[in-house]
Amino acid sequence: MILTKFQEWMKYGKEWMESFANKPYAFQALFIISFIEASFFPLPPDILLLAIAISAPKQGFRAAFWCTIGSVIGGIGGYYIGWGLMEVIGNRIIDFYHAQDAWLKIVEAYNSEIGIWFLALASFTPIPYKVATIAAGAVNMEFFSFVGVSLIGRAARFTLVGGLIYFLGPKIKYYIDKYFDKLSIAFAILLIGGFVAIKYIF
């Protein structure tokens, strides 16, 4: 039941994004969604990035650029929440995602010798970046290292998505439309798996 609702939500989100992907403010919307997703918003910017890039494959790298910039600036916002607003906002975000166990593992990872590498992993993979940014601030990770690693990781992730659309274009759109239900399930599994991976790997 929950999975069905998630698929319906994903389908609605996909259709909504595609409805304005060619509009003048599409890149502004991508920037905003990337910005707020990096600290609290549940909708991943990859969906809108795909929608824009699919509608205009030649814009894939430009979309990836704005997605990266928005996400890194939003990550700085997440860092600030962890650094100075943990009691007021940060704990509520962690509770919303039921990520208390993952949170403890992230803090433990950040306080170990693999801290900066964990951030790199969270920047590129389904491990929730928003939780990682808040934790980085909470443990007082060196700020410029945080920004640099986030920039590299997010740029790599979004450029990969934009590049696939740029080079494969309509072929990718065909497969996304054909297998969208399966892809939405896969996304849910990856998102949940990100929290599970934190719990058991670190």
C-alpha cells in the first residue's frame, strides 16, 4: 500500500516536473529544489534534472551545473542547521526521516578517520545527503573541506545524470517512460537502503 502510494506520488511528481521543464523558470526551479533538498526537502533534484535534460538533451550539462550549485549552497544551509540550530530544527528533520539510528552512525563516522570520505560517499550515492550535511555541522567538520568535498561529489553525481541524457537523449526517455513504475520502486529501495547501509556498514 505504501509502495503504491509512493509510486503514485512519484508519477505525479514526474508529470508535474515535465509540465514546466521547457518553461523559462525551469532552471530556477531546479536550483531551488536542489537547494532545499540538501537540508530538508524529500523530493530529490534528480527527478527535475532528468525532466529538463530529457526535454532538451543539449541542456543536460547546464541543468547539472545549476543542480550542483543549488545543492552545495543548500548543503551549507544544512551545515548551519547542524552547527547552530540542531535543537530547534535539526532534530526535527532527523525525526521526520526516522533516521535516528543512521544519525548516530553518521556522527560516529564523522568523528573517525573516514569522516571526509563518508561525506564524499553521501554526496554521490543514495545515502541521504541532507542528513550528512546536518551532521557535518553538528560535529564541526572543517567548513572549507565540507564545501570542497560536497562540490566534487554533487558535481560528479549530477554531471553523470546530465551526461547520460546528453549522449543518449531520446533512448533514455523511452526506457524511463516504459519502466517508470519499476524505476520508482528502485528509487524507494535505494533511498531506504541508504539509511540501512549507514546502520550496518559504519
